Amino acid sequence: MAAGANDPGGKPTTGYGAGSVDTVISVEDVVREVQKIAEEGPSAGELAALANDDPFLSIDTLCAGYGKMEILHDFHLHVAKGQSLCLIGPNGAGKSTVLHSIFGFTNIFSGAITTDGTEKRDVTRLSSSEKLKSAGIAYILQDKSVFPDMTVEENLWMGGYLMPDPADARRAAERVFEKYDRLAARRRHPAKVLSGGERRLLEISRALVMNPEVLLVDEPSIGLEPRFIDMVFEILDDLQRGEGKTIVMVEQNAKKGLEFADIGYVLVSGRLAMAGPGKTLLENPEVGRLFLGG
């Protein structure tokens, strides 16, 4: 296809991520290209330095997957308290599997997941509910995880289902309403009448009821109009910069994710191929060609 060619509908051809590109690159070609760029991947020292040599959440030599199938191979991740990290890569690279493994949705074959920095609390084998309740790790699902026929208020109460007293969940929900007027104004409305952006805000807010330290955010922009995408990233930025939350994110809009994140990781075939500051990866011509549409 010639440079600047359009599709039959007259729209610029787009590749992985966002923006106009000269050629369409298949997932298989992306995998081959990334493997050429970084055959060995970043060193342990490089990953530690990105987390300021003081990681709060760490994954070490993790092999994990579903059933007997291994998806992640000797995977490492380090992120400091109050940092954000965005995982990008082609479809099937294992990005969401990283989040699933941290939260307890996969089979862990080997390796370790630890939190609390120097205290090194091993949370590898904890259940999802234990990770939320005692380890302060919350998972914000990819899409459509609200209870549509329940009110906004009731959805927030559900975020505190692990609290020993329902009154605690209600008090925590009130704190969320104080933070987000937009939700407070719709507290008695069924969740199904909310806009896409408001539903995403509700999903994030429900995770905040347990006051987690780590937020695992899966595809925050998926299915949203541009104006709501900006709103969601502003909310996440406030949670990180204003409240000190640690955020590990998978984002299909690679450009938006790397603009937001302190650290960017590029995954391919279940392995870490590249890592660096988000803005540095954003400026990397090879990353741009393969993932950012230019």
C-alpha cells in the first residue's frame, strides 16, 4: 500500500494503537519486529532503576497462565509506590494476563509477586479477595462491570462487600460521593442510564471503596468517546499524583497510555521486550512505527 493511502471508505489506514500510518502491520509482523529490536529484553538493573530502586510492587521470574497453558515466561515487573506503569504490545502478548496474575486470576507455575517494598510481602498465592482485603490491590475490569439494574449508590456499596460491617461500606461510599459530584448527583439512578464515561467513573470509584494502594486498570479507554477518555485519565492522574496510588495499566491506545505513565513496558509473546520511561518509549521511532501508528 502506498504512503498515505486510504481505505475504501476514504479514511486513513490505521495500525496498532492510533493515528495514520503508511502501511498496515500484522500482529505476526509486530512480534517479529519487536523480537529483533530487543532479543534479550531489559536487565533487572534497568527495571529496578525505573522504579527508583525502591519497588513497591514486584514480579520476579513469573511463569503463569490458564489451565496448563503458560502465557507469561520468566516475567519481571517493578513499580514504585505512587508510580504508574503502562503495558503495551500486540494482541495476545499477555498484557491482561499480567494483571490477572497479580490479582489471582491465573495459575502461577513459578515465580513470585511481592508488595510493600522492603518488607517484601509475598502475595503470590493469595486469593483475589485476600489481595483486595489485606494486600490493598484492586482490579478495575476492562468493560461493563457495573450492575446495570442497581443504583449508582448500590454499586458503590458492592465495592465494600468484604468489609465486616455494611455500615462501613456505606460510609466509604459517601467519601467517594464527596470526591465525585458527578456520581453524587446520580446516586439514586440505575447504573444502566449512565453515559459510558460515567459508568467508567463508577467502576473506578467502586474500586476505591476499599481504599486500595494498588490499582490494576484494564483498558480504561475502551469503548469511550474522546472527551470521556480525557476525563478518565484525569481521574487516574489525580489518584496517582494526589492520593499516591500505584497504578499498573493495560491500555489499547498506546499513545495515551505512554503519555500518562511514568514507566512503559512492551510485551511480546509473554515476555518483556522493552522498558523505559513512558515518554521515552513514546519518542522511540521503532515503538512509534509498531505501536503508535506512525
